[in-house]
Amino acid sequence: MRSNSEVGTNCPNIQKAIFEGNAKEVVEVVLSEEEAVLDYSSIIDDVKFHFRNRTHWFIQFVSRKKNTVAHTLAKWYLKCNVFGS
């Protein structure tokens, strides 16, 4: 989720976006109007802030099995950042 929050800060020109996540609890908390009481509440609050200010941004849950391309890309991205290749 930190990456989603950073997108809002670092890419202010993105007008329309759909964010998909495979962490169902996180997606539900972001979509909820209630305040999050979790270890990562500050990150959730940042993400909620960016979604409130962008009416054409959406977030939805997608299971990992149904989103293998995104999962593979995320693993590749992490590998590149860890090993610098």
C-alpha cells in the first residue's frame, strides 16, 4: 500500500486509475468510512487521503490467482530493487 500512497504524491497528474490489491482486509479498510485501527493505520490514512481527493481513482480486491500478471510483475520489481539489476 505504501507504493499506492507514493503514487498519489509522486504522480499528481494521474487523473484516472484503478488499483488492484490481493490483500482483502487492506482493500476493505481503505474503502471503509471508519478509522483504521491497525499496525499500519498511518499508511492506510495516507492512501485514503489520496483516494478522497481523486474522484476517478478506484481500488478493488482481486485474488492472487486471478491476477497472476500483476503478482509476477510485483515479484520482479522487488527482485530488481533488492539486487539492483
